[in-house]
Amino acid sequence: MNRARAPILKLGETLIVSVQEALMDADLVGLRDELVAEVKMYRATCVIIDVTVLDVLDSFAARTLRHIAQMTQLLGARTVIVGIQPDVAFAMVQLGLTLQGTETALDLEDALSLLNLKLGRNRRVQ
Amino acid sequence: MADHETLLPESPIPGEEVRRRKEFLEFTDDDVAVLEGVNEVAIRYADSMIDDFYRHLMSFDETRAFFADPALLKHVKEMQKNYFMRLTQGNYDQVYVAERIKIGQIHERIGLPLKSYFGMYCYYLRAVLGRLQEEYKETPEQAFSVFNSLMKLTFFDMELAIDTYVESRERTIKGQEEAIRELSTPVLLLRPGLLLLPIIGLIDTLRARQLTEQLLRSVRSNRARVVVIDVTGVPSVDTKVANHLVQTVEAARLMGAVSIISGIAPDIAQTMVRLGIDLRRIRTVGDLQSGIEEAERQLGYTVVKNDVAESEDGK
Amino acid sequence: MSSELNVPIRSEADLVTARLRGREMASTLHFSSSELTLIATAISEVTRNILSYAGSGELDLRLVRQGQKLGVSIIARDRGPGIPDLFSAMQDGYSTSGGLGLGLPGSKRLMDEFDVASEVGKGTTVTMTKWKM
């Protein structure tokens, strides 16, 4: 799989997958395998998949995302999908693709706060 | 699928429809030939016709008002002369149709009432009839023949004129409907991260779709994490509407927002249960107040009443 | 922008192209951003079917008119195995697990008009249209 299309960034024990452009089927499958490998390798506890860039999420893509989330969860990593755009969300529910059972958040920032991971800038001095 | 005509840029009215109209008016190639045959006569009468025509228009307040500006009057007379001449130049094809529609649109845009438009056509036809009677004094059948063909063509033109007026009315109505829809469904930001969507009145598929779109965009721009959808003002809910609500909730969840539906009346609740809506998929509460309190709780707010301060002051 | 376009479907790259061209063509009719996504998603679904079940095929994208309505039509054709039980395939097996099977009922929901013609051993043609309201 072309790693440039969905680079995986490591932030402590969190892996952040940033989808850069429309992924083709092979890329998605490759991403799944790569992510699983990295979760194991780094003993990641959280995985965030950012699909902000995708203008279409069809049934195949949704299915694969769910599979990815299920697999990483089985490996003990809490997984959140972020960045689904309003139009895409709307089209998805029309198709009956609700990603039921997979956590979602608005964007990276919200996912990080959801996972209780602050970036450490605004720590209050007690 | 056979009715769908591939779009051509110059066909505001499809060729098939034009053919049908000409057929109904019994406007044939013979008529085209007859009209082309009097082109020379038309050229001769053009100027006096147009002068008479505008003298008539200017003698009535309603129509004079449109041509108060002398420069405009001059321009319009020129255009009218061309229009007149065009009637006997043959080739009444899609380009002709497009030109006529453009003229109709101009008249509609300046606000010329349809009644004036038709009054003008009538005067026009009568003026032509007079000229034809003069020209074909010896052979009146010819005058009849020409007038017959011209009448068909003029009615064809009038149909196109009506099209432009109707189309414009429909556009206005659509615009107003759109405005009403937007006014009637504001998405309100109650607190940081808390959106309220009060729905009032009956929802049809189109409105439901717009509500959902508006809500989802609001979720993004306000970074909402909880949405309260209040349906207190919705008198009844059928399968379609119930499904729309569920879809809205699910779409909002895909964007990380939790939805609470408040104000579900007992009979609506019954309908939804009967329809087999899995109420585990959506969080519902009885009234708006509970909905907002629940939302605030989820966002970590605790609302405390200022009893202490009051009793101190009142003392 | 022409009013008709043919997109051969032979690989996944063509799927992305089909979505893009469909979006471009539909945007000339000033569909809303949401409608454009619905159209692109429907294109994605039927094109994926072509790739998955027939291996290759083609898409015909067209701007169409019916009376005063303007719209975009997509005809997805393949010479694949065909759909044996079209009736069942069109049933709403609406599943929250992510749209199984051919996803035809789902695509139908995305568009205004939807028609499937299929013959076992000959192939399948899906015709769908969305009108600009």
C-alpha cells in the first residue's frame, strides 16, 4: 500500500492515521494490515482514523473502516473515527452505513480530548 | 427513460415539445411558405405598423408608463420592428424559439402585465389584417390565407410568452418556499457544544432533508457534542418522518455528536414503537426541559439555583 | 462541459475518475453540495459492483431534461454474470453492519429514479437519475 496515502503517526501510545486522499480498495486493505502490525509493535492503546479528506464513503469503505476498528479494538486499542463531513454522514445513513459499534468524534482535537489525551499546553498551575 | 432528452444548450423548450405545439396549431411547412411569401409586403409596411402600434400603446396610461424614457422607446421600437420582420422570414426553429423566449423574459422582467402583452398581440394582428385587406383588395382569399398562417404563428409566440411568465412565477414561489423553510428551522446554540433544533409543524421528506443538512453543518461549525431535537411542535409522525429522525440521529453520531429527542408525545411514541423503530438507537425524553437538562449533564454542566443569594437579599 | 460522457471502468482508478466526473457534470446544474455527494456515492456503489462482479464495464454520464426539470443520469453497464434474483436484490436488507450484497436498495435511496435490467449470463445495466429541484 502506498503509505503516502494514509501515513500513520505515533503520538505516545496513540496511533493517528491521516487519510490523505481517496483510498482504493487495495489501499484500505493494506492500511488495515499495516495498522494492525503497528498496534502490536507499539502496544498502542488508542487509534484515531481521520477521514476528513474523503468526499465519499461508500459501503465498501465503511465496511473496511469498521473492520479496521474492530481489529484494533480486539488488540486492545480504543479506536475512534473522526472527520466524517456533513454531506458524507448524510449519504452514509441513506445507505444504512451507521458504523454502529465504532466510536466517532468530530475531529482530531475532539478525539484527543475524548481519549483524555491533552497535548500538554494549557496545564493549569495549581 | 425514453422521455429524457439529452440537454442541448439552446433548447429552453425541447424540440419534441415545439413539434407538438406546431402540430396542435396545425402550423405546417405550407404556412411557412405563405409567410415567407409576404416578406416583401411586410418590409413595406413595417415602419407605419410600428408607429401605429406605439401610438396605441402610448395612448394608455398603463402601457405608456413602460416606455416613458425616449431612449428606451426608440430601442424598443427598433426591437419591435425586428420582431415584426422576423415573423415573415421563415425558419421557425429552435433558435427562433430561443429568441422569442428571450423577448418574453425581458417583458416579464420589466413587469409588463400579461393582459397588456395579449392586448398588444391583439392590436397587432388587427393592424396586420387591415394592411392585408388593403394589399390584397383584388384577391381577398390571399389575405385570408396569409392572416390564417400569421395567426397560427402569433399564437405559437404567445404560448412561448406565457411560458416565460409562468416559469418566472414558479421561480419566485420556489424562492419564497425556500426562505420560509430556512426561517422555520433555526438551529440554536444553547451552550458551547450544545445545539437545539426545535421542529415545528409537519415535516415532509424535503424539509426533513434540509433540517438534517442544516443540523449537520451546525454540528461542524459549532463543534457540537450534544444535540437536542425537540419535536413538541410536531403534530404527527409517520414512518417516513420517524425514519428521518433516526437517520438524523445516526448522521450526527457519525460526526461525534450525541442526540436527544425531546417532546415525543405519547401517541407519537406509540406510533414509533408500532413501526418497529428500535428506540435503543435513539435517546428520547418526554419534554424539552428534560432534554436540555440531560444534554447539559452530558456536557458536564451542573445547573445550580441561586437560593442562597436571594434569601440574603430579601432579608 | 459536454452534456454526455463515457467512463470506461476497468480498474479502481476508474472508480475514482467516475466519481469525480459525475460530480463535475452534476455541479454544472448547480446541485447542492449534499446532492453532489449523494450522486458521487451512488456512482461509487454501482461502479464497485461492476468491478466486483463483472470485472469491467462502463459508465454513461448524461445531463438530461424532462419538461422543465434538469437532471443528471448515470447508466452503469457491464457484461458480467447478471443478477439471478433481481427481486431479492432490490429488497431493503437494510443492515447496520454496513450495506451487504449489491447495495442496490441503498443506491436507490440516494437517487430519484432507479432502474435495473439484468440477464444471467449477459450482464447488468443500472440506470439512475437525480433531478435538480
